[in-house]
Amino acid sequence: RKEVEQDPGPFNVPEGATVAFNCTYSNSASQSFFWYRQDCRKEPKLLMSVYSSGNEDGRFTAQLNRASQYISLLIRDSKLSDSATYLCGAWQDNNNDMRFGAGTRLTVKP
Amino acid sequence: DAGITQSPRHKVTETGTPVTLRCHQTENHRYMYWYRQDPGHGLRLIHYSYGVKDTDKGEVSDGYSVSRSKTEDFLLTLESATSSQTSVYFCASQSSYNEQFFGPGTRLTVL
């Protein structure tokens, strides 16, 4: 079992829709979590950091559930420009490294 | 965004040749990482560094070595390139909040 797993996708949604991605992690020592956005043939770019129960930035909301060991990313009012692959990362304090999920691909259509 | 550059951006080489990829950061971050990204596997850690001359192995370190002689530079060497090392390589540096910032990547093809 991979240490960080994500919904495989792809998610195809119309503009204006609300879409949610989930990410589960297996290492209970993970304390910090991150969502990255990666465009085709580009590097991952940090979207949100989650250190406690959650974080919100405009149309984006991340929620952390430590009891169930998952984090989610909610995108409201989807834009065409939100089309990308979204990566979840979990920092492992006991290993001093970050583990990433394989990513979830989102396509927002007009 | 953190200032991280990688060179070369693209490279084609032959099996059995050594290859060195370079990563340079201007944020004075202590931690730096090398990942490879392949379809279906996501980002996998090759090696990381927690300071000058301090490095450790990641989950896919076989066939790779690293060196860090200065805070800003982290080198990844493929000692004898194989076709299985064809991949996209990303370097990252890490802030004190554990946020990782990635370089633009190097696309390596081993023929």
C-alpha cells in the first residue's frame, strides 16, 4: 500500500462546479500536509499548506481529518484555468521526508 | 516562489554514460531534495540533503549519488545511466515550514 493515496481521477467538471479531491495517508507521524498544482510538463507549484484542521484561500479549501488520516481539497466555482493535476504531499516527521500521492487530474470544461 | 533553477533542462544520453544534473537555489534553504516523476508513480524521492556535505538516501536511490558542497547547490549523478532512469527529475528546496518549492525539472532520456 502506498503511503499517500489519492483519488485516481480524472475528474471532468463544467465551469462553475464544485469539486473535491481526497488524499489518505498511512503514516500517523505526518504532521504537515500540502496540496500542489502541476500543469502539463511543468513543475509542481504549492497551492495550500495545512498544519491544523484546515485552510482556506479564496475558492480553495483544504480540510484535515487526523482521526481518519485524510485531507481533502475543495474547489468552488471551478474555472477553466483550474484544469491541472493536483498532488497531495504529507511531511513525515519520523523520516524527515515528504511523500506524495500520484496526483488527480482535473479538467474543467466550458 | 523560491528561486530554484535546474540544468540542463533536457538531456539525451546513451546507456552506460555518467550524467550529472545540477540544482541551484537562492533561498538559503537548508534542506534540498531530488525526485523523479514517472507516469503512475508520482514523485519519488531519490536523495535529500539536510546541510552542506550531509545527505541521505530516499526510496529509489540505487544507481544515483549526490553531492552538496555549498548551501545553494545540489548535484545528482547517475553513475552509469540505464534506460530505466529515463524520467523527469525535479529538485526542490524546503522552507522552515516544510513547504517544498520545485525547480522547473530536467527531462532525461537514456537511449
